[in-house]
Amino acid sequence: MKKSIFRFGKPYIWAFILAYVVYGCYYFVSDDTPPEWQGDPTAQDQAAVAAAGGPGAAVYNAKCAVCHQMDGQGLPGVYPTLVGSDFATGDPAIPVRIVLNGFQGPIERNGQKFNGVMQPWRNDLTDQEIADVLNFVRTTWGNSAPEIDPATVAEIREATKGKAGAWTEDQLKAAM
Ligand code: HEC
């Protein structure tokens, strides 16, 4: 009897496998590759977020995403998430102070402990940039908090200009 490659299984199984292989080859050589797959993925992400979020997204990508990540979720136990964060979305007095002077632990969020230090941005970001980046954070990833005016940032900048070191949680709660 003639030997057949089909002797280990039913012919339709081989037909399925062959169809998959053909489809896979087609998928790779076809020109349907989405454009996001080409070029530098980081630059692509940044361009997409910037397009979606305006000037605040550009500041976020440049200054915040390295720790809080592009999706705002932070890193477990290292950088807290900004998604649904009461401190990010609460009274403007809190997030503005955090960005101006930094923030240090220990804190606990969603059952996780953090004990890091966020640096101050007082000398790096203008009132407009701080308002922009916080408005991006406050209205992205499902967050929806009222916008912050650059004039509010200017007032808080002036009121806290003597502040030394990063804020602690107790100090921020007292500022609310
Ligand atoms: C070098 C890493 C780093 C960068 C960059 C950084 N952060 Fe943070 N951020 C932290 C850490 C760490 C904490 C929490 C401090 C702690 O561990 O107790 C924090 C906390 C926060 C919080 C409070 C979150 C909460 O729920 O308590 C906000 C809001 C925030 N950051 C906003 C920003 C924004 C906006 C930027 C960009 C301008 C930024 N961060 C850049 C490290 C960073």
C-alpha cells in the first residue's frame, strides 16, 4: 500500500493546518500591516497620545511617563497609579503641590505600599505646563476631574515658594 502523509491523522486536520500556514504566510506578506507597526514604537505611542491629549499629553510623555507609565498605571509597589487616584483627581491644591515640590512616601494605595520620592518640577515646568499636564491626567484613562486653571497653579506656586523638600501625605491633607 502506498505510504501517505495523512496516515497519522484524518485528512481534514491536515487541511486545517495547511490552511493556517497559507493564511499565516499571506498575513505576513500582505500589505495590510497596520502603519503603527512600522517605525519606532515609542515615538508612535507618544505621537498617538499627544494627538489624543493635546499639549498636556506631550508634557506627560516627556516628564511623567518614565515613572507613571504611558497608561498612567505606574509600576506595582514602585510608582503609584494615576488612574482613579484621589490625589491626582481631587482638589487642585493637592496635585498642583505634588508637581511643584514633589511627593514622598510612605503611602498606601489600593492595598499596596509605596515609599519613593517624586522630584519637584517647580523650576522645570511653567504654570501653563503644570495645568496642561494635570488636565491631561485628570481627563484621561477614564479619569474625569474638573480642569485646573494656570492662574490657580500660579497662586499655589506663590503660596508655597518657601517649601523645602517634597510633600508628605500628612502635609498635603492639611493643605486641602
Ligand atoms: C522619578 C519618578 C517620577 C516621575 C518622573 C513623576 N512621578 Fe509622580 N510620583 C512618583 C512617586 C514615587 C510617587 C509616590 C511617592 C511615594 O512613593 O510615596 C508619585 C506620586 C504622584 C502623584 C500622587 C498619586 C497618589 O495617588 O498619591 C501624582 C498626582 C503624581 N505623582 C503626578 C505626577 C506627574 C503629573 C508627573 C509629571 C509631571 C510625575 N508624577 C512624575 C514618581 C514620579
